[in-house]
Amino acid sequence: MAVITAGARDSGVVAWRNLMNVRRQPDLLLGATLQPIMFVLLFAYVFGGSIGGDADAYREFLMGGIFAQTVAFNSAYTTLGMAADLDKGVIDRFRSLPMSRAAVLLGRTSADLAVSALGLVVMAVCGLIVGWRIRGSLLDAVAAFALLLLFSFAMSWIGAWVGMVSGNVQVAQSAGFIWMFPFAFISSAFVSASSMPGFLRTIAEWNPVTAAADAARTLFENPRPGILGTSDAWPAQHPVLWSLICSLIILAIFVPLAVGKYRKVASK
């Protein structure tokens, strides 16, 4: 119990250190706040009528996808943060301190989870302005945001592993985003998976981003534009459960991978 308490305390200190860096460099928040606002406005007013037919219904459909895509993209900031700490020798200094090794990773992912939470608040306010509404119960809404934050936390562990594999900031700047674009866009973030051809449809139906987006739509009780159709695949029929399963699978895979990689880089 004492070890767990000490590890939690160390993680809290590292998380606070990372949040203080954000306060001293507020430009780090621009991607987490301005980017989703631009996506909301772009798809709601520029492409909304063309993609969804009913522009008002499409805006409600859109918000679940914007939520899921943004928290997924935020993993890139974890990638850059880990790579920067490696470049600057911060990891070496942490290694010399009497602290839990897991605290560095947990502190980083927890701090980035707080940034994602702020991004969700900004997106929710922007969505309400353009006409999005939460039509489900308060408990369902809380569950939707909780699932999105769990997905964000899971994705940040992928980001931490990619950052350590990258080794330096220059590589991490590309590696943090290049795999994310097909992952995010071959999904139902912006259009229904049923509108995609062949194998792309199958990928989109089982994509964790689709799971998070459809789970949010289900819990918020946001409508799907009928012109986009619906999918009969199991994930589409059980989006909340599939979203939870996806996040837990990602954590089960990438937490050990990230911890193992951290032990290697910290022992050099």
C-alpha cells in the first residue's frame, strides 16, 4: 500500500510539472482548443449541407465524431512531450531521483488527460453555439464524456510509446501524426461507416475512433442523418460496450509496451 501511495504521489508531482509547462507555454493549448473549433465550424457550415443533406441533423451527428477525433489527436502531444523530455535529458534526471519509474509515464498521460478534458469543454461550448444539443439524460451525458476521456487516456499511452520509439522531437513531430490521420478519418467521425466501400467499411466499423464517436452519439441521443445510412455490424449495434472494450484493449497492450520501453531508455 505504501508503494502504491508513493507511486501515486510521484505521478501527481510529474503531472503537475507537465501542467505548469503548459501554463508557461500557453501556445501548447492552441492545438487542443483551436483545432477542434476549426473542425466544428468547417464541417458544420462549409461541408455540412453537402455531406449530410440535413445540415441541422448533421451538426448533431458531427459532434460525436469531433469529440472522438480530437481526443485521439491529442495523443500526438504526449508523443512530442515524451520525445522532448528525452532530448532535453529530463528522463535522465528523473532516473536519478528516488521515484517510481511508472510515475513519469503516468504523470505525462494524466497531464495530457487534463488537457483533453479542457478540449472537450471548449468543443462542447462551441457545439452548443452551432446547434448541437445533449438530448439524453444527465447520467448518460456524464457517461459519454467519461468514455471519451477513457479513450483519450488510452490513446495517450500509444503516444507515450511512439514518443520514446521516435527518440527525438524531429521524428516525433511526424510520427505523432502520420499514423493518426488514416486511423481517424477511416471511421464514422464525419460520415457513417455504411457509406464506405468494401474493406474500408469493415475497418471503419471496427475502428476505436468509430466506437468512441458512436458511443457518444448514442449516449447524447444525437440523430444520424438518414442519408448516410446505418451499419448492421456488431460494433455499430453495441457502440458503448465496444468503445469500453477498445479502450481497455489499447491500455492492456500499450501500458506494458510503454513501461518496457521507458525502462530501456531510462537505463541507457
